[in-house]
Amino acid sequence: MKKLTTLCYVLALCSCMSCNSQNNTNSKQTSSSKNSSNAAAEGNALHMQLAAIKDNQVTKGDAVLFLLPKGWQQKSQLDWDAQNTQFPASAYLHVNNPENTAQLHIYKTSFYTLSNQSMQYAGIGLGSKYMGGIVVASMPSSTTEATMRTLNEMNVLPAGVKITDTKVIKIESTNPIDIQAKQQNPQVQFISDNIISKGTFTKNGENYTVLINAYVNGTVNKSLNFSNWQVLPILFFIKQDANEKVNTELCQAVLKSIRYSPAFLSAQTQVIKYLTDQYYQGLRNIAAISQQISRNNDAMIASIDKSYEKANSTYKPTNDGFSQYIKGVENYSDGNGSTYELPSSYNTAWKNGNGEIILTNETNYNPNIGSTQNWEQLNK
């Protein structure tokens, strides 16, 4: 059958030589036209590459993964603090476009503890650290004040910034440890707010929009006269020009794409367990803890208390308030059911096996043409 097919093909080729010659020319022109059209569309497509914040102290690998628009720059660092039993790992991430007209800044969590008589008797003064939190003399009257106080202390707000709008979104804690503590002691109050503010400032004669997204969490235990709170500040600086909307969406997409690696989550849980266990109270050395984790990783995972396992699996912080306030992103999904929040100003999205994303408004664009990689089109 194979020989017959080959023979028929040769006969047909001989009898229609001039016709096929013309068809080959047309085919080449069509293929060339498609490649040219695809190349033009490629120039209008947005490429987002997989990037990471590295953990060089404990896991020695990627800790935080996120999507970064091609050509954009990022600066990041993750550090471990063995004195901080609640947030032993903290990181910052700064992202900007080549023109520096769009900037995203995610700062390290600021942790505060309200001074009380017990601390004073123990010689723990203002400005020192207690369980990782900086000891302060007064507690802010609101989460909005806590946010602005922290930003002013960090000196990260541009000169002359004017806040024009602020929203406070309550976030109910889903952490079972918090819920249990509240049930056992009604005097324990948990604070969890998303502070969202918008403002403007002028730099070198050009106008910019500033967007503030801060998560403020805290605990007030009246029976023990103990209070602490944490502020995670996130800032957008966007130049007010023709690209303001697109740049805001891109910064938002970077923020919404952030995911923690399983190895980092596991290590963080183990470190918290080390630091809170009475047996390890004297071990305040991240290097030593890292060596213990590396040697006994399987055993340590198995020994983590069920409460920690449950808390880690059910506690899911959310960015919904920021998304609703700024908009600009929409959900896509792949064949495996994974979801991606990407800028809404594009019609089509593609993903490859390396986690890279291409966004385009060209309906006929296909990144598989002329590529050795396999690109999957995502669904809205």
C-alpha cells in the first residue's frame, strides 16, 4: 500500500508539474505571509517571564515566584531573623519598567510590640526588640494610622504626596490558631485590615499616582496587657501619561502572580516550630537551624504539630480588596485547572512549560509558529 501511494504521488507530480510549481510558489508566499504576520504580532505581544526571590540562607533556592514583564527590572532580597518567632523570614521586592514610569515596591513586614510593665522590669526598653517586634510606647488608634506611621518611619513616601482616598477592608482571620485563642479568651482581639489609599505627587515637573496597599494585622490581649501589630506595605508609583492604565495593570499583574514555593513554606513552618519550641529557645542561630533542617528534613516535617500543619494549609491571605479597588486584571486558566491573574487589556494569553506568559490582542497570533517550545492557549 505504501508503494502504491508513493507511485500515485510520483505520477501526480509528473502530470501536474507546472501546476504544483505554481502551488509551491503560492504556498511559500502564504507561509511567508503567515510568518510575517506572526512576527508583526509578536512585536505587539507582551511577554511575562518567571522570576524569583532567592533564599540564600535556609532553602538555598527559590522562595517566592512571580511573573515579570520582559525588559522590566527587579531587585529583591530575603532574610531570616532568628529573634522573630512570628515572622522569621521577610523579603522585599522592587520592580520597575525600563522608563522607570511604573514602579512596584513590596517592603518587609514591620513588626511592633507595645511596651508594658513586665518588659520595663526586665530591662527591655523602647526601640529594642521583643520576640522580633520593635518595642514602642503607644499603639496606633487605627489601622490607617498604623499604616501611615509605618510608611513615614520607613521614609518611602515621595515628598509632597497628597492622599486623596482611603478605604479600609476588614479581613476575617481564617487561621484556626487565632480562632481557637479567641474562643478560649474573649478578651483577645485580633486586628486584620487591608488599608487601600490613593494619592498624587509631582516629581521633576511630572505628575504621578501613588497607590498604597497595606495589610495590618495585630493582637490585643487585655488580660496579659500585651499588644503587637504588623504592617506589610505595598506601593505603586505610576506616571500620569498615556500608558498609566497599562502600567498600573502590569504592576498589578506582578503583584497578583506572587506564589511561595513549597520548599520555602515547609522551611518557614519548621523554623517557626524551632523558635517556639521550649527546647530550642536557646538556639537563636539561623545557620544552625538551616543545618538541622537540611539533615533532618523528613523527620522534621513529620514532627510538626498538627496545629501548625492545619494553620499552614487553611490560612489563605487575600489581595481581593486591592484587586477590586484597582481592577485591571482578569482570570485565565490552563488545561490543568491552574489559574492566572493577568492584565485585562489583552484578549489572548499563552503559557509555556517554563511558566512564561505571552499576552496579545492579535487574534491570528500563535507563538508555536517558528518556535521549538510548546505554547498552550489559556482560557478566560
